[in-house]
Amino acid sequence: MKNMKRVEIEFADSNIMHGWEHSEATSDDLACVRVMGYLKSENDNQITLVMAISDSGSIFEKFTIPKSAIQSIKELRVK
């Protein structure tokens, strides 16, 4: 298994509402999202995480985030 850093990323994401809504309960703000995973790759435009890695090197659930949306990145340490 490849040794990948574990990170938590906070980023701004689209906010969508389905169906009828009450105007008082509606927020037009972007959603603030936090995701944790293994750092697979990074370049000037994006960061890609995977959620799980097998001992044979297979990955599960790849997730790519544009850097322009990222608010913070924190490396996670395992005790």
C-alpha cells in the first residue's frame, strides 16, 4: 500500500434546494463542506483525495476539489 497523507479539507461547494421551500428558511450562501481522505494527487488547479486504499493498491471513491474552492487543508495524524 502506498503511503499517502491523510488530510481534512474545508471547501465552498454549490448549495441546491429541491422542491418547495419557505422563503424564511432559504439560504443562498454556498455550502461549507469538510471532507477527510488520503491525498492522491495535487497540482496548481486541484487536489484529489481517495476515501480508502487496499493493501494491493486499489482505491475507493476518488474525489477531486478545485483549489479555488478550498478554504483550509489540515494534515491528520494517527495516534
